[in-house]
Amino acid sequence: MALKGTKNIALSYQSMIGDQVAVYMSAQIPESGRSNSSKTIQDLDLYEANKAECREDMAAFDEMLFELEDQQTAIEETPEESEENQEEMN
């Protein structure tokens, strides 16, 4: 018998206007670094009235997600792969 599984990072955030949720954002980042994410507008009227603030929150969420993806894939790269990627970029 062997223990087998995967490690995932889960994100769950909300864009709040006052004490109300305007947008719900979530993401799963598996060890492979290939995430899946979603954003759901919870209250369309609240979102429309506060679109700029909600979009700032969504952009901050995306930036956090991208940073975690990059960290995850950097952990997986071997030194040889990293050197090969650098050579291809030059």
C-alpha cells in the first residue's frame, strides 16, 4: 500500500463593497503550476456601480495567482531546464 496524491494551492477571495460581496474569485493551483480560476459576479448592480474598484480587486487577484503559478513552476524546473529556457529566450 502506498500513499499517493497531489498538493494544490487554493485561493478564495471576494471583492467587497462595504460588507457586501460584489465578485467572488477562486483558483486552484496544482503542483504542475497550471491553474484553473474563476470569477463570478455575485451582485450585478453592486458590481456595475463599483466597476473600477471591483476590477482593481480582480487585477490584484490575477497578479497574486500569476506569482503563485510562477513560484510553483520554478520549484519544478531543474537547473538544466532553467538554463535551456534562458538560452531559448536569448
